[in-house]
Amino acid sequence: MIIILGKANKILNIYDDYFSKCEKCHSSDIVYIVHQNYYHLFGIPVFPELKYVGIFCNACQHSTIDVINETAGMYEKQTKTPIYMYSWIIIALSIIIINLLKSIF
């Protein structure tokens, strides 16, 4: 039996922020990108890891991964993890509950 287990990355949300400045070119054309890594089994998400925020400057194409500042923290808290990231857990619990109900009735 072949088990395909892996780790992938998903962009959860993109926020334009015109109040922040690029550290390289000092342009105010900054985009905050909220990412989340997750584990998957046969391509179906099992469970997610922690979220992290990256910055991308549209003017000079400079990017930084895993930014820690107040604005990044605000965007990270604002972005919710989608429910489908827990698909295998939901499937397993559904099977267990169905089997329990069958055995009771």
C-alpha cells in the first residue's frame, strides 16, 4: 500500500497596506501575504501548522518571509484558518461517530 504523505503551503489572504514603507526602496506599495503550512495525506489536508506573514514590495520586488511587527500580527490574527484544513480529522471523526451509532442502534 502506498501512502502519500506530504507538507504543502497555502496562501490564506493578501492585504494591501499603503501605510507601511518598504525597507529597501521606501515605497508605500507593500503587500502582506498570510501563509500557512499544512500536512496532507493523499492530497487531502490533515492538520495545519502555525500561520506566518510575508511582505512583498510591488515597486522593487523585494520580499521578506516571516515578518514580525504589529501590522503583520494584526493581519495574522484577522485571517482565520479554513475548516477544510482539518479534513482528515473530520472524516475520521465522522466514521467513528457513524460506527458508534450503528452499534448502538
